[in-house]
Amino acid sequence: MTYENQEENHKQAGNDPIPPSNQFLNDGLLYDQFFSHQQSIDDESMFEGEDESHHLSHMKRQKQTAPVEPIPSKIEDILIRLEAEIGYKKSFDVSVREMTIGNTRIAMLCVSGLVNSGIMLEILKRLTFLEAKDLGYDALHSFFTYYVPSAQVRKEEDWNLMIASVLGGECALFIDNQPIALLIEVRNFPARGLAEPSLEKVVRGSRDGFIETLMVNISLVRRRLKDPMLRYELLRVGTRTKTDVCIAYIDDLVDKTLLASIKEKIEAVRIDGLPLADKQLEEVTINRAWNPFPLVRYSERPDTVASHLLEGAVAVFVDTSPSVMTMPTTYADLMQHAEENRQTPFVGTYLRWVRFIGILMSLMLLPLWLLFVLHPEYRPDFLAFVGPKETGEIPIVIQFIIAEIGVDLLRMASVHTPTSLATAMSLVAAILIGDIAVQTGLFVNEVILYMAIAAVGMFATPSYELGLANRLIRLLLIVTVSIFGLTGLVVPVTIIIVALAMERSVNRPYLWPFIPFDLKSVINILIRKPMLYNRTRPNIMRPQQYDRMPNEDEH
């Protein structure tokens, strides 16, 4: 027996109408529980520095609560406003379906391509069978309670919020002579399938990575953290794009001051949009000026983000971005990789040290070798073999600069080269550029060798942003060493260390645990301890619970 026949028999027996089945879900894309008003926080002391606090205070004073714009009660007036404001009848993807149901005129508004056509078809099918007696004296109540087969339906009285919801993928149902719209959850965004992250591959471990759909990304983390204290708070950033930004944290672990600081920074953003997603959000919330070093950590792996949340960190998801920002972060944290924790503690420690050595060589190998070549008096006797046998046609420092630029060009070319031509490009780079440049005397063999070692160390850096920052520092040291000699190495390195020691990531020291020094945490960074010996969370997070393995009597 069909639903319509069951309902007819039920009504003939004098009972209330049967609510339709809510079996039609939008592939798990349930957004509405996120749209809650966020309480603003007025404590400016949580920000890093007086200048940033003043800047945020100024932006907050500019913030004004938008007045509620009522929805017209007449369908004709609604259509006129839709035509003027969102391009109805001009934009082909803006669809309006007008119908008369039981002597009641209705209109349904949606954006084609953002809605689930199956749910829309089911809604229209249910509404087609309705008669005037089915709606009763209150058509809005009847539609809201009985006749809209969707898991989530809500009422909206604000015109601007209704438009934002429709442009975000919901369907608006208007009823003639009713100044209220019913917003129906029918979202179904285009999305690619899950795939292994290209920048954070592991030999052993999960192969799923974040994609460009927000709900899929948070579900990947929720799958790993079935903690009732895990919270997802949604904000909207951008007056035009209205980009969904989700703040994730574990409520009984995160430092409340840290959480409030991050939330207020995001809420204070005044920009027309975030088409470049998380990178633009980072620039408008993190006061980094011209500092090339990353102050947040990007990750495309759900297990990495889940691990940071368990330490008391805050994760920021941005819709349309396949990466997630975790904060605060440190320089040492950016040098760690998930592969180390997928192996035994001994092997993980070995891999960690190899990576540390590679990063150090990518920074200091070329400047040190150049110093020994230009100033042989500083070269130890046991390193007498490192000098070049021939100098080449051009100065050594120019060779290094050309090689640095050449590596960058090859990297950019590899990104833009089609996969079918990548092998040919590699042959051109290795044979025509490298070998022939040495044979013709433009480059010496040692320059190519040490440049290749430094490039391998840079590519071994887990954080892509940190690798680029280290490359800029290396190029700077090459130039200063060629001009000032030993002074050009010692002074810039000292200035960089002091500057990084003064830097803070969301009010946390960037060079922790080295500056300020924390012996226990330094050991945890240098040695990958077994799980049973790693009982506490990093104290830099200031978590509410430090112990990872509390005793039973503590519960």
C-alpha cells in the first residue's frame, strides 16, 4: 500500500494526517545544526601584542548587526525581488517552481547543481497529491509538520538569511500570504572521491584525505574521534562568498582562552570573500607581516588533524579547501611526519633524525661550502677535500643562484606539465641542463652535487610552506656569505633565530620547546617514544587535561 493510500485510510478513520517518512537524506549532508548564533567575546587580552589587539578592536567597532529584512508575503513580490537581487530569469541556474496546491499558491526556489534532484522530485511528488482539505486552516503548519519529506526543515523570517541559505544549496518554499519561508535541506555539492594526499603520503596508514567538501572533511575526523566532547562550530566569512568556516576542538581539552582568541579573530574578518579558502583566511587572521615561516600547520590527513585535536589544538576547516589548518604550531611540529608514528619507536626515531639532518643540510650545506671555498682559512683540515677542483666559467656564487632559480623553475614546470610529458621533462632537466652545463664548464660538479643534496633535504620537509621558507633563508645566506664571509653567516643566522624566538603562533612561542627550553618536550621531539611512555599532552597547548591515560578512579 502506498503512502497516499495509507494516509487516506487514516484520515477516513478520523485521525490526524500521517507525517511522511523522513527517509530521504542528502547523503549525510546535514548542515543546519551548525547555524547557531555565536556569542561575541570582548576580552582583548587574549591576543598577541597590543597592536593586534588594537587592530581587532577597531574591526569589532565597525561590526554592526544587520537589521532583519522581512520576507514579502505575496508570491508576486517575492519573484520581483528575486529577479532584482539574485538574477532570477537571467541566471539559468536559479530555478523557481510555481504551483497551486489545494487552492494555495506556493513557489519553490533553489539553485540547480547544488541540490539533490531525487529529494526535490520526492517533495514535488508529495505536494502534487495534496488537496485543500489536507492543508486545513494553516497551510504553513501543514507543510512544515506533515508534507515536506526531508530530514531537516526550518522556518526563516529574514530575507537576507534566506537568500544566503538558498545560495548555499538549500531550497526555499514560499506560501502565498505567509511572510515566512520554509528552508529544506536538499544540498548535494559536486565532490571528487577520497584519495591519498599528495603531500603527506605514508607507506603504512590510511589512504583517505580531505577533499573540497566541508561535510565530508569533518565526517572523516568525526569517524576517528567518536568523542561526545568534539565540537564543530560554523562561521560564515565574506560578504559576497559567505564561505563556511568550521572551528573544531575537543571541549574538555582545549584551552578556552586559545579557542576564544581564534574565534574572535575569524569573526572580526571583514572581507568580500575567500575564493582561495584557507590561505586567505590565514593571512587576514594571523598577523605575520613579511615573515616567510608558517605560523599554522596545514594538513590533508584526517588522522593528523585528529592527533592534533587530541593534544588540545584547534582545527579550522574552510569549505572548498582540501587542507585543514591546525593551530597553534611550532617550528619543531612542522618537521614531524605521520610516517614516524606508523613505524616502531626505534625506526620512527631513526626516520625522524634522518629528516632533521636533511632539513639542516638543506639550510646550511650550501652556505657553509661556499664559505669554505671563498675563505679556505676557515676550512678544517679534515674537510680539505670539499673544495672544487675547477672554478668554472662563472663565479661560484652566481652558479648557486642560477641553480636555485633553476630548481624553482623545474618545480613549477613539474606542476604545470601534463602527466604524459613529465618523464620527458625530467630527462630534459637531468641530461640537457645538468650534464651539458657541467661539460661546457658553466657549472662545476660540486655545485650540482650539493645543490641536489639541499634540494632533496628541502623535499623531505613535511611542511611544504616550511620548505619554501627554508629555501629563501638559504638563498639569503648564500648572498650574505659571498659578500661578508663568516660574518655574513653568523650574523644573519643569529638574527633569524632571535626573530623566530620572538615570534608567536596564536600566543604560543614558535621555537618551543627549545626557546623557552623544556627538556621533557625536547626529548619527545628528538625521540619517538612508545605510546605507553608518552602519557602527557604538550604543555604548550595548556590543555585542561594533561594526562592521556588517567587512572580509573579519576573518572
